[in-house]
Amino acid sequence: MADETEKERVDRELIELLNEVRIALPGVQVLFAFLLILPFQQGFAKTSDLDRGIYMFALLFSATAAALFIATSAYHRLNFRRNVKEEMLFDSNKLMVAGLVCTAIGIACAVFLAVDVVQGTMAAVSATVATTLVYGVLWLALPLARRGEPER
């Protein structure tokens, strides 16, 4: 916005970032919760070593994604009323991007695990590649393509 001060811009951008965290975090929390209960289900012990390895990746990347997204709110709370909003904005942006990468990896691993159990390894590989491509295009390629365009 052309008529806003630098302080107003930073405040607006920080509000936008925190709203984005509110959108991303519940999805990661649901995935993480699902993964936490999975080993306690009947039949999990019968999964292959590959599936258990993929499960560990899904669990750890989902836990990391949740930590990265929540870190933005923690950062904001622990720096309440300090004059570091712009630094917080840049740091939180990096945390959010890292959280999105971890989320995509966690989801891809969860897709592999579910499809492998239901349809087998070849179908799981195909589904995981397709999932990774979709997330790569929507969350990486499209935004980076727009970033390369001139600003209006």
C-alpha cells in the first residue's frame, strides 16, 4: 500500500504472517496427531521395515513443521512490546518457509505409508511422486515464478 508508513507496513505484514500461521498450523497438527496414534493401532506391527522408516520420517518432519509454525507465535509473544517487529517478520518468514517444506515432506511420507499399506509399494511411489509434484508446483514453482515477474 503506497500511503502507509513503514511502521504500518511492518504491522500489516506481521498480522498477515500470523494469520498464515493460523491457516497452516491446524493441518500440521491434525497430521501429527494422526501419526502419533498410528503405532498403537492393530496391524501397525505388521508393517514393513520400509513403512516404519517412512513413518518415522513423516512423524519427525510433521513434529518439526509444528515446531516451526508455533515458533512464530512464541517469537512474537517473547518479544512483546519490543521494537523488533521487522526483524521478527524476517525471521518468522524463514520459519514459515521451513515449516512449509517440512509439512510437504511429512505429507508425502504419510501418503507413501497409506498407499503402500492399501495398494503396495509401486502405487505408493507413484502417489508420493504425484503428491510431491503437486506441492512443489503449488508451494514452490508458482510463487517463485511470480517472484520473478516485475512488481506493479
